[in-house]
Amino acid sequence: MTTRAASWQPLSPGERSVAIEVLVHGPLSRTDLTRRLDLSAGSLTRLTKPLIESGLLVEVPDGGSPAEVRQGRPSQPLDVVAESRTFLGFKVTEDMVYGVVTTLRSEIVARLDRPLTTHDPAQVADLLGEMTGEITARFRTLTGIGIGVGGLVQDRAVVGESPFLQWSDVPLAQLVEERTGLPVVVENDVAALVEAETWFGAGRGLDRFVVLTIGAGIGYGLVLGGKRVPYAEEDRGFGRHWILNPNGPITPAGQRGSAVSLLTIPSIRYQIRAATGLDLTYEEILARAAAGEPMPARVIDEAARALGTLVAQIANFVLPQKILLAGEGVGLIDVAGKTVDDTLRAHRHPLAAPLDVETKVSDFHDWARGAAVLAIQVLVLGVAEV
Amino acid sequence: MTTRAASWQPLSPGERSVAIEVLVHGPLSRTDLTRRLDLSAGSLTRLTKPLIESGLLVEVPDGGSPAEVRQGRPSQPLDVVAESRTFLGFKVTEDMVYGVVTTLRSEIVARLDRPLTTHDPAQVADLLGEMTGEITARFRTLTGIGIGVGGLVQDRAVVGESPFLQWSDVPLAQLVEERTGLPVVVENDVAALVEAETWFGAGRGLDRFVVLTIGAGIGYGLVLGGKRVPYAEEDRGFGRHWILNPNGPITPAGQRGSAVSLLTIPSIRYQIRAATGLDLTYEEILARAAAGEPMPARVIDEAARALGTLVAQIANFVLPQKILLAGEGVGLIDVAGKTVDDTLRAHRHPLAAPLDVETKVSDFHDWARGAAVLAIQVLVLGVAEV
DNA sequence: CGTGTTACTTCCATGGTGAAAGAAAGAGAC
DNA sequence: GTCTCTTTCTTTCACCATGGAAGTAACACG
């Protein structure tokens, strides 16, 4: 590997936990950290000193609400220098590569998209290399690259199987590393999004957290104890066998009445096409459903009930503290949110803990950002954990 | 509290982890323990020495297969003295109290049942006190008492709400402690069974583990990271809103087609009664279904499909390493196991990791044993953790 | 009876830890 | 201004769990 010295590896376990806590949970004073990490004040002074000397952390002016007047010596928040390093995340789709540049805190500072005209691995790697070159010219602090791909990814490096790219066993990480000289992490796109939301997004600091994505397919991510649980079928057709309505529609993909048949964008478009002959976009279908056009309204209503049922099942069995609904296919909530809610409530125990559902209609740059987070994790944790 | 000195509390964290590992995972040599606990050999000598001196652990003759010849110095397994202490577990039902006496390893060494003729809290406590008296006479090493009750239990001490006993806010632990002078833990019966299976049963050593019980009602227990996840609705009608078949039967309990309506013993008996007018026992229904009698066969078949669906949903969303089906109502698997299996397979991804399903038709003594495990945990962990 | 192998013990340097005491930096009272 | 109070952070130090190295024990094998 041609990886630069790009790791917090020399940190002791204690130091790293401090660094991660500050990275993920914003500026924190040493006293805050004693509570969060359950360490003594003395230990915190010891742990933070080398981190500050190395420049990884800095003392920042107290940004707390200036109105609130507190007695005693003011606390001295510590923060990472988010701009000290930048990361590049790619989301590779069938015909486009979406790229984002982020800070150490996963804030997007630039975007860069390119059409993908070939699926030849070497040429795709060339394109990614070119795009990286452009970024390096603008951002000298580029530290690592993350790539999100739909399909099965092994060891965070090799695309084992990707139907839409027609790849199998392509060592994408190595190909891009050779062209850029930067450390590269490749991961399944859903897994990347889940990691990103767990570290910096909706699932930050949670113990049990679920991400459900709806788009061209269904994606599912389970986070327990702050770590993503890997699964054997790993995005090779999630939700095809989740039967939500045995009387549901039959579509080319998935079992009859499955989550895939009821909820994914291609299936919804297929249902409309089959019923009306019109080839409408997802947005058009939503608009017509909102306007009360019977056929679209019926399909969207059925989808909304399926989504409510699905979320209820997850809530009932996983007992997550939060569920994030993401992807382009959650737009139906804007139109049929009430149906989703009602169905969800009907399938849950009245005494069950209220469920925190967050909706985020993500675009491709959000997926790319997820991939960038993986590069951040590798820097922070040292090794690409699986 | 009138608790005797009954705790491993003075143990250091390292010592306790050694003690628990040996308690739960049978005799282990010091070298085994180095691997399991990731400690050095030196540390193990240090940690085990006081445990042996205090009598908590003993060196036992190597029970390993004597045929297998190994080189080098033979290992010296350590074990707890399972018989050094005994524990008493009660399962309180509407008309009976079932009691078991167990060793430190949760092996049942005696049983004691009594009819429950009153629901008056003081008199129930009197009965439990009497039964404890009998046991103390035979087992001088009695160390603690665990009580399992259907319903909502707070702080492992107070029965907050128990419909079938018509109790609310009964400080049962205190009542029994006053009469016995022994430490008492009270817990929801399902929670107790789950803890027992997690420590000493099917879920031993697993990270993600689910217990599903079927009997008079549905019980669900989720174990993540070796710890049971508490839930808000806590056995106040689990499964009433898990709709498994929207076209399913309507019964007095639960929503139409819910797990309760399809699977619990009262609901199955109700369906048969409503259809045929016969008031058959669950066993009779199973026998007639096995014999091919149409109506029972149809009901059991529908239940089997519901169970397969339910297990598949749990497997799909929780990704457990193992699912334990327990309770008296899992007997239908003997009759319609193939239907359960087929339905389960149909609702799972072909590439998903194979699921380990264990079935255990438990009786009331198994529930009582679960309660006894809680008393063991209190001794071992020092405090009743929630 | 030595040799090799594995299990366990003894001993010691190390390093992370918390407790206690002290220093720093503000607010508030007079 | 300045004295006190409060809270945050630092310094110092004793402690102790840990692992590593070297040594001992107990067996099989030739």
C-alpha cells in the first residue's frame, strides 16, 4: 500500500477515545469529557496534553450561549481542527460518479460529479483518479478516499459482485490507490451510509439504531452497541422476501407483496405503467397521487401502508432508539405520511416506547458523504475494521 | 434488607470476570481462561489464587476425553463448587406456585409445588415463606430466592401490575424477605427465563439472541451484547399487535390475525371451540391435527405458517445468532414443523445466514428455574441490575 | 533417563489510574 | 478594589492491575 502516514495509530487507547469523542460530539471541555468517558480530571489533563501538542486538538473560545452566566472558572472547550484534513467520498452509480469533499467532521465543502461512460474497471479507476487529481489541486490536505458501490464488497477493498456494474472480484481499492497514492476504502453504499449516520448523523451516540433506505432497492442497516452488524446477504437484494402484504402487487423484482415490490421506485413506476400505460417518474407519480388521481393514489397509499408495517415490525423486534428512513424513495412520506403513521401505530403496542423516526430524502451526494466517512474512520481507528 | 452476606462483591473486576467465566462455561483451565478473557498467564495465576483460597473455585481432575493423549504438562481445570450454594426459584401462576431448588450452576436438584388458593399478597408471601422453610430444612446452603411473575415488575422487587393476580404495586420482594431472611429478586417471568437462557441455556455466550415464548400469551426477549434489552410495554400483552396474517382469525384477545390470535393456546382452543363446539385441550387439538382431522389441522397449519412468518421477521430484522422458541405452545412444531420451516424459508433471503432455531417445550419448572437464575446473578454480580 | 512440550508460577518494570492538593479564572458582594 | 466563593484545570504521587521474562512443574516419548 502506498498509504501516507495517515493514521492516529500512535495514540494510546485512552487518547484515541478522547479524540473520537471530541470528533464526534463537537467541542467538549475536559470536564465534559470526564463525565462522558468516566475518567478522572487528572487523567484528562494527561490525555489531552499530547493531543493538543500534536495539533490534533485545539482549545477554542467558549462558544456556549454567551447569555448564560455561570460562576467559577470558565471551561475551556477542546475541538478538532475540522479543516486540518479533507476527505473524498465517491458514490458510483451505473452512469454517474458523484463525489464530495468533506472535512474531518464530515461537512461537505465541495462537490464534483462526472458521467460514467464505461464499466471497465481500469477506466473507472482512471476516472476516479482524474477526479481525485482535480480535488488535490484545490485541497492540499486530502487524506483519504472512500468509495461506495452498490453490491457486495469484501474486506473494504474488493468489489466481489456488483450487478449493475457487471463486476466481480474487482480490487477497486488497489486500482485507485495506485493512481492516487492515497489510502482508499471501498464499501457497500448502504453500509457506508449507515456508518456515516452512526458517527455523524441521526444515529450519533445511540446504542440501537436502524437505517432503512428506499430507492432503486431496499437497504437495511442495523447498529447495535454503536457498531454496524454485518449480514450474510449484504445488499444482494434486501427486502425481496420481506412480505408485507400477501395480497400485494406482483412486480418483476421481489416476491409478491414484498418490500421491494411495494416500495422501491422501479416497482412503483412499474405498477403505474402496468395499470395506465404511462411511464411516469417517481416525482410525477407522487404529484398525481397528491392531486388525488385514483391510480397513483392507490399505489402510493398501498406503499405507505407497507412502509408503516415495515417500520412497525422493525420497531417491535429490534426495539431501536431511532429509525432513519433514507434514500430517494421516502418521498412518499410527504404525500402519505399520515397513512404511514396510522399503520405504524396500528401495528405497535399502545404502551410501547414512542418511536423516533427520522426521515431524510437523501440524494447521491449524501451517499458519497457516507463513503467519505469511511476514510475518516480509517484515519481515526487506524485500520479498516469490518 | 435482611440479606445475609451473600455476594461476591469483594471481588475485583478481574476476579469476578474469571469467576463468571468459570461459572457459566464449565470447568476451564487457566490457559483456557487466558484465551477467553484475553489476559496473560501471569495475571491468571494472580486472579485465581484468592478465588481458590476462598473456596469459590476448586481444581478438579481433568475430565477431558481421557482417550485423547496430549503432550506437555496436563492442564488443571478450575471449577466452581456448584453444590456449595443452592437457590430457590418460584413461578407464580394463577392457581399454583411452582418451586425449584438449583445449584450455583442452575441445575435443578429438587422441585416443590403448591396450589395457590388466594391472591392476597400477604397470604401468598406466607405460602412462599412456608415453602422456603421446607427447603431450608433440606438445603442448608440456600442463598437466595427468585420469583417469576407474569406482569409488570419494577426494580426487580415490586409487582407493579399483574392482571391474573389482580395485584398492583405489591412489594413482593420485601414481603418474602421479611418472612425468610433471604435476599429476594422478583422479575417478570419472561425476563427471568430470558436471563436464564442467556447465562446457562441456549443463549450462552451469544451476542445476539432472541427468546420467543408461546403459551397463554406471547413473550419476547431480546439479548444484545449479552444483555437483555428492556422494553416499555414489558409483558403487558406482547404480540397483540404483531399482525402476521391480515386475513387471520378474530379471537377475544389480540388484533385480527395477530400473533396472539394465531399462536397462543387460549386462542387456538377458542378457534376450535368456535368452529366445532368442542372444548379440547391443546394436546388434544395437536393430536387430532396430526391425525388429519380437518378443522384442527387447518388451525394448526395456519398457526404454523404464522410462526414461520414471525420467526422470519425476527431473523430478518434482528439478525440473531440464535432464536429460542419456548413455552408450552411450541408443541405445534412436533405436528407442523415442516410448515414452519417452509414458511420461514420463504420469508428469508436465500443468501441469508442460516438461522439457528432451538425449540424447547418448557414446563412451569423451567420458568421457576429462570427465576432462580436471577438469585444467582444477584449473588454473582452483587446488585440486582436492571 | 534425558528431551521436548505444555501448563503454570514468580518476579519485576511499566503505565494507566484516581485522589488530593494546588493553581487559575471568572462572578458576586461589599 | 479586593475578598470570597465557585468551578475548571493541573500537578503530584501512591497504587495496582498488567504483561513479559525467566523459571518451575508435570507429563509423553524415544
